[in-house]
Amino acid sequence: MPGLTVEAPAKINLYLRIGERRADGYHGIESLFVPLAFGDTLRVGLLDGEGPPRVRMEGSPAVRGLPPGDNILYAAFSLFREKTGFCRRLDIEVTKRIPMGGGLGGGSSDAAALLAALDRLSGAGLPGKDLRTMAEKLGSDVPFFLLGGAALAGGRGECLAPVDFPAGMPLVLVNPGFASDTAAAYRRLDRLRPEAPRKGSFQAAGETESDGDFAGRAACLESRIAGKMRDWPRGNDFLPVFRDDGENGDGAVYTEILSALDGAGADFSGLSGSGSTCFGIFTDGGRAETAADMLSKGWPFVRLTFSLRAGSRR
């Protein structure tokens, strides 16, 4: 069976600022997305005949048996078919490693990887802008995974400018064992954050700027990243909301994990996306390995990984 294998890397949000809800229902954001040398693997094969793809997922028990409507891969295939007329039946096998609902972009990365694989298998050779248009329809952060490398993200996440982030930095990922629903997290943020930004007070990078201005902001961010780690932008606007919400216990869990990462010697720590995975960045690989071993005794999902540079593969 002809086909190919593609990698779908996870990402972290080094920092995440969130504005108020926009007229289109989305929130403006500003964030630095960093790809990781950890993720899912897709094996995409061509079957005889035409029809919908056959999708098989191995790994996390939570992903098995998803109906077609709940799997972004079916949506990616449908968009590509509408654009190109490519109707060959596919066999898609996904080895899932990225926790679902973990703030690491697993589903989005899988969708971007499939779009790239379909473009190669079909021989369509679509322009990058066409793939990006499809990616934007699938999800706000899907375009990032087509870009490759770290990027300043603005708008609702689809405005991107490359940022040179150091490759090979050791990271420890810690997931508490539960998923965080993104839509629910945004509803909690709108309802609970103490000082919601006034209308017009928050301008996400890329929303109204020219391309040159946006690139300039990315260059400034890149300059900060090249300096001392203590000067890196940090913080996640979801964290105060999770901590202040007395109806949920995830805020206390995140505080515990972040404290454990800091105590284990992380030089930089944070919450990725809307949860539920926390991360610690280390300048010393040995210390990172020791931290991962220690934290794995208390949490169900702990992974030692590294930051990726544009064009590199895990």
C-alpha cells in the first residue's frame, strides 16, 4: 500500500495574553508558539477506490472510537477533497502521544500534518496560501503547524510571524491526567477574570497592524528571547481565572505542578494554552532529566522533550 509517514509535533505557549470576545465570537490573543520534539505520528496510505478515509488511532484510550464528526482529520480530508477533487480512499493510522485537551495542539497538529501529506500524495502541489486557508477553517492554531518553527501568534491565532527560538532546549511536560475544554475555559475567563479588559484596551498582535508592524513586533520578541531568560515574556491569562474559580479544582492542581517544576530547577515554567499541561524549561539537560524522573512519581503524564527549530524534525 503506497503512502508516507509524517510527524505532528506538539507545541507550548511560552506566554498567552487574551483580549475580550470579538464580534466574530473569537478572542484576540498574543502568544509565542514553540514546537516540540514530541508529538503524534501519522501513517497515511492509499487504498483502492474512492470514499471517506479509514482512521485508526492508537495510544491514548480516550481517543479510540471517536465518531467521524468528532475527528478533525475527517474535516481536513473533506476540505482538501473540495479544493482539489482528490477522492482516493485513505488509510490513516495515528499514533497518539499528545494528551487530548492538554493545551499542546495535538488535534490541530494532526490536521496540519494530514493536509501536508495529502498535498504530497495527491501530487496537487497547492500554493502555501491555499493550504493555509484550509488550515484556518479547521482551527485557529492549525496554520501554525504548517509554518514550522516558533512564531508570534496574533489575531485569533492565525496571524503568524516567525521567531527564532533556540532549538534543543530541554523541556519537561506535566499533565495532571484530565483534559481542559477550550470553549469552557474561555467562558470561565469571560465570567470570572477580575479585571476584564475594557473594549479597545487590548490589541492582539496582527489584528490591525500592517505586515511590517507585525514583523517588527516579532523581531522585538526575538530580541528578548535572545537575552536572559528572566526577561522572557511570561504568564498565561487563564491561570488567575482557574485559581479564582472556587467551583473547580484545576487551579490548585496547576499551582502545585508549577511549584514542583520550579522546585525541581526549571528556569522558566508556565501553563500551555487553556490547560491542562504545564511545562518547565531548563538550561541544564541533566537537571531536566532528574526533574522528569522525580515528577513522574507523582503525575500520570510526564515527558522530557526539546524545543524544535524551523525545518528540524524529531
